[in-house]
Amino acid sequence: MHMNRVFAASLLVWLGAAASQVRAQDPPAQSPGQQSPATGHSARRNSRGDERGQPLAGKITAIDGGSLELAKADGTAAAVKLNDKTEFRKDRQPAKIADFKVGDLVFVRAEESSDHSLVAVMVAARSGMGPDGGGQGTGSSRASLGELGKEYVAGEIKSVDAPRLTVLRTDNVTQTLELNEDTSYSLDIRGLQAFPPGGEAQNASLHGQSAYSGASILNDLSGNAASQDTLATLSADTGGKAFFDSNDFSGVFSQVQKDSSVYYVLGFTSSNPLRDGRFRRLKVVVNRPDLKLDFRAGYYAGRDFEHLNRADREQQLEDELAAQLPRVDVPLFAGAAYFRKNDSHYYLAVSLVIPGSQIPFVTEKDKDNATIDIAGEAREGGKFPVGSLRDTVKLAVESTRQVRQKNVQYNTGFLLAPGNYHLKFVARENQTGRMGSFETDVQIPDLRKTPLKMSSIVLSSLRAPAASGKKAGANPLVRDQMELVPNITHVFTADQHLYLQYEVYDPAKGKNAAQAATPTATTGATGAQPGLAKDAQAAKPSRDAVRVFTSIEFLRGTTKVYESKPVVANEITAPDRRAVIFQIDLPLQALRPGLYLCQVNVIDDVSGNFSFPRFSLLIREPSPARTSAASAGDERQ
């Protein structure tokens, strides 16, 4: 099977879909091997004398009498031997090896010898394609092909979805080309081809009777014609030309230079305001019958969100994830916290928050409905993708007032190894198509290297029933069918409760545990929950027991204004993760509104290790009328 390879040279770029390039010139004679877009792919093969060998293209990096070294477009190097039968051509004229120099861009037809080395059959080049320019025309754009993927694209066409073309480049990078902006000239770098009945030498022999009935040649011809159809369509739709069945690649650049030397750029404002993505034909007419006009047949109108199909909407999210600049049409912010699963893996809990006032709702069946698309990814070191997210959230509320005064929160998570990660998320509301993005860097430490192994501290003002699809073992914030909803803004009101959750891993064990009567780890700071508090004096000391203290302090400036009662843990709460889980409940009505510095005190009494992490916290006056929070799936308001 022959690969469909494209060599597309973008010549002229202008702004706006409503612009067309027109070249006015005397009707020229058709160049050998040149194919006009209007004539399809009916070029005839002349003789088979030049069909041998395989094509190579690149810049000369070294000339050593009997060989050439080339740097190909994909960054690899190729060595080609020269002999007395090698033909040299420059500007379509006979030449010799002395006419070539390091830096020249050349096209080589080569054969593989018995020792598997390449021997050049022909070496060709044009003036103006070397490092010093020269030749006809001016401008540095013709000095070389430029950078692969920007100035030109060479590779195998993988799919065509007008107006986009997906190409697997020669450097193994997949690139999508938009066909509605640039003029493209396509070159089939296979050149003239022969189709032996038994197949080419580099392929295995055919089985069956196809080699003798003509079916194999018919399949090869059909495949070759189909591949050239794609190139012809690419060039015709953009106002360029396609070049087939020619080993003289220099003719392509001659035609490109000629077409780009004289042209007109015409612009207009379309009378059709619809952005439906349809193809709109263009026609240019002049009052001189002796002129031949070359212009693009039309353009594809832009598409608004309403006219995007499902594939286009998915592509829009992927493009936004890969974009360098953020989208701010929809405010989006996120927070993350890590919890150890085992020595080499951590659960990174992520919460995304969208202001409810930014979500448009549509009334259906006595409810206000809206949908939000969410996409995200985690990249290790900002380079290698290690986690991805794609979800559609459906919201249904009795009244939009429940949402407009609150936030919509989406909770998810990734299972990652210790390291540095770059997180990026994109959210899109599906009524108007507005999008917002948020990205941040997160570090997951290797707790094996720290004296006191401790998780992140999660603050919350809401405990909600866990979604039916969530498992308590996967998300550490889900316990006893209740999920702790993180408050990533650290803003509370005085009539709320402050819930804190954090974990201590691998606490030291010793026989001095359970010496004081204090509440257990699952106890609220203001008193023990029924059935959970135990009399520590009555507990029997154990050699392998643990003893971890914790308490919460609030400071304003350098003054301590509040400290909770100490809480002690005498046993491992999650044996599978070797973790002591602390869940603290602090009513905030005793604190005056204002900005506080909250300090969490954690002491491993057996090992003597400790940690005192701090964070800011804002307490506001309670709102006059509070409404209950609502949820839909993973969303929290």
C-alpha cells in the first residue's frame, strides 16, 4: 500500500475568511508534471526510465567527493554515495558536483545497493534554495523551506475533515491543518512510480491470483489516484496547484515563485451573517478576456457554538487545553490536596469552583437546567501527561436563585506518584459556549523523607451525602457515606461550622500511649461525639500503641484568640494506609468576624516529631437569609 504523502507550501496569508487571492497573467503553457486543480489527477506517466530509486530531500551538511551527507526535514541524517552514473542537475540544466555546496537544499533519487547503502541516481537543486539565496526573485522566504510544521508540512495524510486535514509528519508528530486561510501547493514526493504486477521489492510477494489477473495493479492504481485526489483537493480549495508524476521537484518551486511574484488581494464584507461553517463559493471576474485568473474557489464560514457538532465541541476543549493563553469568559478557580494511598502513590483531591451567577439556565419541566463540560489534565513536570479528566455535569434546580448567589463546585481526583505536576482545567457552559480555564502547579512530597508524615489539611463548611458511584476507599474525603466538600477559598461565616480533615502516616509505636483522658481523633473539639469518646485512663497501655496529639489555634497578628481542646489518637484509623485520620468540628460563632491565621498543631508523642502548619482564614458576618445547599452528581453549590 502506498502512503499518501503531502508537501504543502503556504505562500500567502491574510486576515479574515472574506478575502481571496487573485493572480492575473497571460495563459501559460502547462509545465511538465504540473496538474491544475480543475483537471483532477489525469496526468500521464511518460517513460519508465526515471522511475527507479526512492526520493530524499534535505540540506547538504557535508560533501566528500564520493558521497553527500544530508539533514532531512525530520531532523535525521542520511548519507548518499555518488558514482560515475549519478546525474547532477541545477535549475533544470546539467551540472556537476562542484556546482553544489554545503547548505544547499537538494532532492535526491537514490537506489539501495547490495550492502544496503544508498547510491544517488540523480541530485537536483535550484538557485535561491541555498543558504545565500540568489536565483530569481527576492526575499529570504525562498532561501530554504524553513521550519517543519510552520513554513511547510511533509508527511502522511491520516484524515480529511473539511476544512481540516490531519497529517502525520515525517518527524512522527501529528498536525492538523486548516484549509481556509493559506494558499497551498501540494507535491507528491513519490515522483513517477511503477507498479510491478508482483508488488515492489521491499514488500513480501503476493498470494493468490491477483498478480496474474491484474487485480493487484488495479488496486495500486486506485490507491495512488485516491491519494492524489486528496492533494488535489487541498490545493484546489486553497487556490494553489498540485504537482504529480514528476521527478523534477525543482519545477514546484519555480511555479511557486512565479505565482507569488504578482498577485492581488481582494477583500469584502459578506452579506450572510450566519456563522454556520458552510462552504461559500467565490467568483472573480475581470473585463479582459485575454487574462487567465487563478483564485480560490471559496472559503468556509466560521462557526459559532450553536453550529458546532459533537466532534467540533470536543476538539474545542482539546484545543483550549493545549492553548498557551487562558480563557476568562467564565471565572474558574481550583484547589488541590494530597493524601497518601501507599508509599509510592497519592490521591490528589481537586475541587473546581464556578460562580453560579456565570451559568445561564434554561427552564424545562418546571426546573431550571444547565450543563457544563469539564476537561482537565495533569502533566508531570509540565510536560508528560499522567492524568486526564472529561465529564459533563447536568444541573437541575427549582430556582436559579439557589445558584446565582452561590458557587457550583465539582470534585474529582488523580492517583499520582510523588513529584511536581502542572494542572490545567477548562470549563464550558453549553448554552452560549463561553469557556474559562485555570492552571496551577502542585507538588506532592515524598513523605518517606520527612520526620512527621502528614497529608494536606482540608477545610470545609459542608458535609454532604456521597454520590452513589463514589467508593469510600478511592477518595479519602468520603467516610461513612458522607463526603467532606472542600472550601478552597477559606471564607466562612460566623454561623457555620469549620470542618478540618488531615491524616498522619506511620506514627511511631510505643508503650507510653493512652496516658491521659482526652477525646479521640474523631471527636469534635468542643466535646466527644456520642459513642466515640473513651476514658483514656481506663485504656490499657500497649507496646505497639500510638499517641498523636492535635489541636487548633486562631491568631490575630501575634495574639492567640482561641485554642481548641487537645485531641489524641491512640490507634491507627485506616490500617490499609497506616494512617491516623483526624476529623475536627469547630463551631465558629465564638469568633468575631475578621481575618485569622489558623495553626494546626500535630505532635507524635512517641517519636517526638511535630508539625505546625498555618493558613489564612476569613470569617464574615452571617448573611441575612441563608438557603440550603443543593447538589447534582459531583457538583456542590
